[in-house]
Amino acid sequence: MEIEKTISAVRILDAEGKTVVHLHLERGRAGEPGAEADRHAVPAVIRVVPVKGYDGALARVVGMLTDKMDAQRLADDELALAMHAAGRRLDDPSKVDTRLDPACPAGTAMRTLHAALLEIVVRNEPGTRTQVDTEFLHDFRVTVRRIRSALGQVKGVFPEADRARFAAEFKWLGDATGPARDADVFLLKLPAYRAQLPEHSRNDLEPLAGFLERRREAAYRELVAALDSKRYARLVEDWRAYLASPAVPDETAPLADRSIREVASARIRSVAKGVLKKGTAIDDDTPAEALHRLRIRCKKLRYLLDLFRSLYDADEIARLVRALKKLQDNLGDFNDCEVQQDWLTESAREMTAEGTAPVETLLAMGRLEDRLDLGQRKERQRFGRRFAAFATRDTRDRLRRLFAPEGGPRP
Amino acid sequence: MTIFAVYNLKGGVGKTASAVNLAYLSARGGARTLLWDLDPQGAATFYFRVRPKVKGGARRLVRCPKQLDGKIRGSDFDGLDVLPADFSYRSLDIELHEAKKPARRLRRLLDPLRSSYDHVVLDCAPGGSLVSDAVLEAADVLIVPTIPTPLSLRTLALLVKHVRNGIDDPPRVVSFFSMVDRRKAMHRDICNDPRARAVGFCRAVIPYSSVVEQMGIHRAPLPHTMPRHRLSVAFGELWAEILAAASSDEDGKPPAPKRVRRMLDDAIHPERRGA
């Protein structure tokens, strides 16, 4: 079989004459070698190659091709590969763009939100499988976490049996992504690790790199198996169908008819109260466990704020999220230092059992753990300040104002 | 990642044209290159046909380092990206001043780009300011286009003295004669000064030519539109010398200001020059 391709390059220009999108028009003819006259035309392909920084133009060109020119868009992973080649993402998957009407009944609103989240998960699936870029798995995983958070935080909107069932399935899915994501993150840290070691010791990490690569490959094999499984296919299909079906009154879903704003505000109020109360109780002597628990609480609050953003004043929410983010960064860095130390220790143990860890490598890893420990202590010291910067009068007032129960703020 | 800054206190010496052409040559040589236009005039941005608009202006640029990548645009040339300037860069000084550690901040803005680019070329606004000091701290190599006149040499001496004494981590200083008019005796004499090499001047010299002004019509680097023009050839030689100096193991200390001043003295007193 022989395929002859003619590729024409077209540049789309803006008003300045700048190339903003490249199009590669591929026309081909296929047939047996030697039989030139007997060729069949291969369907023409337009490869859209973006230019970094010109996302708007890209979206318009793709829209024009699919709407005005009736071009059929190939499987998203083709596009994703092209995007990746130019170093860009199609959209920011961390934004849930759905605008909610505050008066909408919670049952309907949550269905809409969940449907949007599910689509993000599905959209990131091809990139996750093909490992084009670690960002796909990251976004896949973050969105699954958001779904789990929405299911777990907002109870009483779906019948409890249904909620619990899907929560359990998404937990399975979330857990399936864990090892692969951990492996990616650990590998991404290697250049920084190398830079932290003295010059003569940098190559000592090579055995660790090899170990991590092997572990990553194994983790991804498991992950792809999970994505290929019937269980995953059924989860996506069933959840989609469930969200598309109308809400049926149920005594375990008393909040389904309340306005989404009321339900969201009540939940955010409750979680924010917990963050402020528990955070205030932490002083220099409080054990690390309390910070880890606070980190989880902050995450829950953040997910809720992100999810229900459209119900509140954009500027106020933005300020709140900015303040919360700084606190989360501190708690996150603190936790991250500990997690990395655990990884290094665990890896050292496994490599020793395998027999793949020269002494120099173990010593280098020990050096890294030391630095991480130091970093962790620094973050711990910063906590007091960071929490105070979050739990200001301003923030408390803002929380009270934004998430007041219907019928006026509580005294 | 090596950071090159094209800089001179004086304006109108060919900074932008040089930055644009050298960045292009850098990319053509296979290095992933970013040109950062720091001049609110946005001339380099204009040459690459990029709109001089940066979301959030100078303020967001300085305060949101993670958003830097989103502001970068691919140029029309392989391996060359552009970080555009806009008019709000007039207040880059103030923004740097209000942020902590202004001198280090520019360098830190560039740190996340280490894995994406081999070379960064900074096109700096003329004049001395907080931004220029930040550039001097951030740069590994300082490229100084210098017109061969006494006033320019005087300014070079000032710059070199400041780099030596006022900058914690001084860059390597590489100067070159720019906008040279061989018909002028003064230009010839200064270019031929035997001290020039010791003071850091490259052998390659960029002659004055109206084709540089025409860059504004073609809006593309000169080595792209007119690869065989003597100016393009000169820039090619210049870039090769700059690269060699950048990767040289030799001591990268800036030249001694008094050597530059001796060149200046000779230029001011041509009658002293021997037979």
C-alpha cells in the first residue's frame, strides 16, 4: 500500500500581517505500488497548527472550519496533539464556566454542574491515555476530585442511595489515577532535585530516575486498564443518563427544591466556619496533623467557591479566593515537603529491595530529604502569619455578607 | 538558559534593530529563543507584527509571574517567541519598586522559562532606571551597541563603571560599534583604536544603512528579508562573536572604566595620536 500526500501550507494572518494560525492541507492518493493510474483519493485532512499566544484566532478558525465549511472535527486527541506541539491547551479545564441562576432549584442546578464536570473528565481522557502531556492526567484527576467534592459536600440534593453509589464509583476512579499522577509529579521534580545537589553528586540520582520511570510505566498501565474497563464505561454512561433524567421527589433529598443559592450558601457558610475555627486554634505547638486536616478543609472550601462562583458577585469571590489561595499555598507546600520525604524514603526502601540502589544514590536522597525537612519547618513557621492574613476582619465580613442565609444576615 | 540584554543609556544607537536581528539569528542557529521587549515604545514588538498589548499591563506582569507564559506569542519564525511590550511599561519602574526586591524580581520572572528557552534576549528602553538596574542584575551577557563618537564612549565608561561597582552579579559586557559611517574620520579612528578589543568591542562592526530603517516597512528581521545584504552578514558575524564570548571560560569581569576613558581621551584629542 502506498500513500502519496501533497501538503500545502496556509498561513492565516491578522490585520498586522502576523501569522496567527497555520493550516496544513493534506491531500492524498492511496493505492498499490506501481498502479499509478488506479489511485483512490484519501479524505483530505486539514491540520490546524496553533501559534503560541493566539488562542482566540485558533478558536475562530476551528469554528469556521466546522461550522461554515462543514469540516468534520477528528477525534479530540488529534487536536490535542497539535495543541501540544505548539505548547498550548485548548481551554482552561480548571474553570467550570457554567453560569447558574441563583433561583434555580438545587436538584436541577447540581445536575447542570455535574454534567459540565463530566464533560471535562471525558475531554481529558484521550490525552491521559496517550500520555502526551502530564497536564491531561492532572486535569482529569482534579476534575474527578471536584465531582467527588460536589457529591460529598452537597448532600440532600440527590436521593441518598444514588449519591452514595456514584460517590463510591468516583472514589474508585479517583484512586485509580493516584499512582500515575504521583509518579508524574515525582518525575517532574527530578530536575529541581538535581539542581539542589552539589555538582559532583548530580548523577547519583540516575538510578532513582530509572526506578521512577519503571514505576510510572506500571502505574500508567494500571490506569489505562481502569479506563478500558467496563466499570469505567458504565460509570460514565450511567452518570450521564442519571444527570439527564429529571429529578424525582424523594424523602432523602429534601433540599432538591430549595434554590441553589440557598443550598450553596448554607454549605459554604458551614465549611468556612470550620476553617476559621480550626485554623485559629492552631499555634506553634500544635502537631502537624492539625495542619493537614486544615488543608483538607481549605480544599473543600475552595472547591465549593469554584463550583458556585457564578451565584455571587465576581469581584468579591475573586478576592476571597485570592486570600484563600495564599493560605492554601502555605499548607500545600508544608504538606508537599512531607509527601516528598515519604516518597523518597519509600523509593529508597523499594530500590534497596530490588538491589538497584547504589550507596551514593541513597546518600543523595538522604541529602534531599534533609532539605525538604528544612523547607517544611520554614512553611510551618509561616503558617501563623498566613492564616492571620486570611482570617482578617475583611475576610470574615465578606464571608458573612456573601453567604448570609436568606432573610437577612445572622446577627 | 542564557539571558542577553541589549542595552545602552543612550537612545537611537540601534538597540532594537540589533535585538531583533540577533534574536532571529539565535533562533536560526537552533536555540529556542525568547525576545522580551521591555521598551514601552514597543518597537521590537512592532517589527514582529505583534500587537503591543499585554493583559493587565506592567502591574500584572510584575505581580503575577505565573501568567507570564500566557503573554508570550509565537513569532513568524521557527524557534523564536516574543514577549510584547505595551505602553503601560512606562510604569514598570514603579511596579518593580512596589514589588519586593525589584532588582531580583526580573530574574525571578524569567526563572520559570528555564526549561522552555535556551536564550532570552531583552530589548531594553534607553536611559537609566530601576528597570535597567534590574536588567543588569538579571542578564548574563550585556550587549552594548555603541556609535563610535566621544560622547558614546563617555557613556560607555559610565555604564561600565556602574556595572562593575553597582551590580551584585555583573553580566559579561560585550560592546560593538553600531551605525558606523566609514566616510567619517572620527568613526574610522575610534573603530580602529587598538584598545577597542581589550575594552570588550567585537571585531564585527555594524555599518550605518538605510535598510535598517526599512525594517519598519518589511516588519521582519533583516537576515530574513535580505540574507545576503552586508548588514545581515555583519550581524551574523557579530552574533557568532557574542555567542563565543558568552560561552567563553575566560574571566567575565567587565572592562576597566579607565581603559574606556583612555579610548575616550584619544578620541577627544586626535592631535595626540602618533604618526
